[in-house]
Amino acid sequence: MRIRDTGDLWWKSAVIYCLDVETYMDWDDDGIGDLPGLVQRIDHLAELGVTCLWLMPFYPTADRDDGYDITDYYAVDPRLGDGGDLVELIRTANDRGIRVIADLVVNHTSDRHPWFRAARRSKDSPYRDWYVWREDPPPDTSDEVVFPDKEDGIWTYDEQAGAWYRHRFYRHQPDLNTANPQVRDAIAKVVGYWAQLGLDGFRVDAVPFFLADAANGKGDDVDHPHQFLQQLRAFLSRRTGDSILMGEVNLPYDQQRLFFGDHDDDGEHEGAELNLQFDFVLMQRMYLALARQDARVLADVLESRPVIPSDAQWATFVRNHDELTLDQLSDAERQEVFDAFGPDEEVQLYGRGLRRRLPPMVQGDPRRVRMVYSLLFTLPGTPVLFYGEEIGMGENLAAEGRLAVRTPMQWTSGKNGGFSAAAPSRLAGPVTEGAFGPAHVNVSDQRRDPDSLLNFVQKLARRYRESPELGWTGAVEILDQPHRSVLAHRSTWQDASTVALHNLGPEAVRVPLHLPDTDATCRLIDLLEDDEHVPDDKGRVEVELDGYGWRWLRVVHPDSRRLL
């Protein structure tokens, strides 16, 4: 591969930013964020270094699950704008060098979707088999419920249909039957429609659930569920060659690799499937490492990552729009994280996660916050930011459940944080209050402060983009050193190599390193500070690291021509 090839596989070194239009910027002051407001804030994203904008659902909705209960896959929620506004957003973002992707929610629809309304009317409806039904009473399925605080099973009886329908999520979200070829064709049609309007791909919601039924039908045209995902990827690639599917697959690594299309565990795909997958395993172990202040947890999980196809990528993240799930940790490990970052039951959710953002978890300690985001940008993969992370927003526990972290964006210290001029009672969600409210945390103030978190994250994004080895490295190298609180890892690609050091503990340390391919003619240039280190003739060097400190050290050989 050559440096110019990074443009072909753009997702391997992108900076992705997720937002909900409804809570980002309200331009007509009706209390609900809208597409024209988002267009007005595109330059904020461009200045931050965002190269890919991920939109949470913007489709018409019954609005019982924050937009994830869709009633029409081919339109824009009129509260947010119209199709023309979406096209203007895509055009403006593209002008700033930002691609746009959107949520693809095809595991289920709203129970108000015309497909389901038709399906429930009659057993003879052509849409009946678009959903999953049973006529005999279901067994106890309480252990299969995704939201145990709201549902006690995954089947609900429908009086009009005279049968039970399946819903792995809420009862108002009936599951689509992807064993039906007509359903698969409809999903491809949706993908093709939005790709034609300019979207660069999709974040695919709940991938294992939506594939679960594929290939179950008699005389089906796919042999196994993953073949459907391969077909969908191939279809999208034919329509727009550099579009992506970024999947939500919260499974152990040995199961995740299947969703890249690697079915024989050789690091190559037999049929391309997802371009990116969120690394839930790494994210959960990261919080355990932070709770223990023990970086060995991170080192172990990085070394256990499977080799993935060369055109695939891990999407790394600190926070997303859902609860901070800890479901892949043991009960004892999960309790450690709860004790450290959310001991009160009101911040815990479903017994498996936290409805908090990072800054309040660490009592607003700027050292710890910055160290974690520095770590994010150096972990091999593509970093994904959730809106407001760049300024250190907190949660609002007055909001229900997962909505605690989906509060209005804080632009200024003024009314409603500059999100809207509407009355607070009309807002899409309650603005965060207290120490993390707009009076103390907002974009406007941080833009003018060179030492702000906003400017720090901007620098991280810029340095990440200038260091393709961070996204393209094949396998991370964990460097030996004696401190349990320190993660020292090296990412190398072609002639580019960066050593990253992060101290998860409060005590300053001196970190000895051995880099056998260096000597006294080489330099280790700090990419974030005006500093450098020179190894001795045997490639040994010591680096001082503050409590909760971080260093990005580029390995520079005498003949290097890279800009510093």
C-alpha cells in the first residue's frame, strides 16, 4: 500500500462524529433541532477535524424510541426538515471534506409502519410474512429481553392479527422477517435510495438481530445469514464504490470476525461484509482498566484482537448514544466499574451499563479526560466521537434511561445553552445543569481558550490524520516496561511508526523503553508537545510521564522525509 491508497479506504483513517439532529441545533426555535441548524454548524465539525458525520435516525417516527421506531424509510421527519434540507446538508458537508452516513435500522419497524398495519389486518395480507408471527402461546422469554425494565418477553399478542408477533426490543417495534426475500429486497431498496441521494454509507443497527432470521425460509435464495450481509455490501458497493457499512456487533472477538466476512479465521474475508465494527470488547476493557488504574487489562485485549481483512477496520470509541454497556465483563469486573464510576443505582441501567458520560465519571478531572481521549486516538482503528465529547459535556439524570446522555448540544453559556430560543418546556430534551451545564461547558468559550478540551481534541484529530499508521497498522506492538499503570504501544505502517504512552494512574513515572530498530541517530519527536528524546546506541530511552499523562512519540530515522 502507498499513502495515496488511504483515500480509497478512507474509513481506515477517518474521524467519525455521531449526532442526533433533534438535539444538535434548533434554527427555527421551535425547541427541536433541525437540518438547517446542523448545516449552520458544519464548520464547527470541519474545524474539529471530523471527516465523517454519522446521523442518528432522521426518518419519520412514532417517537417512542428516540427515532429508532421508524414509520417511513424514504422520508425525513418533518420536525427536522425535508428532503431538500438533507441534500443541502450532504452538499455542504462534502464541500468541507466531510462524508455523511446515517443509521440503518432494519431489525424492526414501528408498529405504526404501513407494512405492519397491513400485516396485522389479515393472514392473507402480502405483508403478513414481512414480520415474525406465532399462533401458539410462547414460552417464557424473559431471558431474551434487551430492555428488562420495560418488557418481560419478546412476544406480544395482537388482537387484530390473532397471533403473537416477535419484538426483540420494545413491543412497539415488531421484528422484520429477513428470511423473506421480499424483505431483503426492500432493505436493499432503502439502501439504494439514500445512497442515490448522496449518503456515503450506513451505521447498521443491531446487526446480529437483523441477520438472525435470514436463510430460515424454505426455498430461500441465501444459504446462510451472512450471505445476505455479503449481498447487501456488494449491492451498496455497486451503487457507490466507496460507501461503507459500519456495524453494531456487541459480541466476543471470535464471533465478531464473522461479520467482517472472515469465516475460516485466516484474516481474510470469503465474502466482504461490514467495513467497520465497533470494538465493544476493547471499550469495556478500557473502563475496567481505568477503574483498576491497571493498563495490563488494555494490553491483554489489544494482543487478543483477531487479525482482520486488510480493507476492514475497528471503530474505537469512549462513549456512544446508548448506555455504556459492560455486558461482556464478568459480574465481578462489572461491579468494579460500577464502584469506580457509578455506584448509585440511578446511574446504572439494565444491570449491565451506565447512563453517564466520561467527565462526570472522573469528577471532571481534566487530566483523566484528556488522557482517555488521547488514548482513543492512538488505539489502532478509527475513532468515533459522540456529540459533545469534544467539549466535555455531562449527562442529565433527569432524562429517562439512555436519554440522559442525549441532551441538547451546549453552544454558548446563554439560554438553553444556545441550542434554541424556545421555552425550556418545548425543548427536545432537558439541558444539562450544574457543573457540566452550559455556564461552564460550551463551544463558544472553549473556541477562545487555547488550553480548552475543544482545542485539545482538535489537535488530537489533526495529529491522528497526519499519522496513518494509527489507523493502518496491522497488529499493535505492546512495549515492555515495568509500570502496571502504563500502556506503551507502538503502531507501524510502512516507514511510519508512532509510540504512544498513557498513564492510567495518578503518580508520575519514568518509563524505560527499548526500540531495537533505533539508535543515537534517531529521534522520538513528541507530536503533542515541543519535546523530543534520543535513544542510545542500543535503542534504549527513558520518558517521563505525568500522573494521568500521555505522549505521542513519532520514531524519526535520519533519512525520514515526513513532516513533523
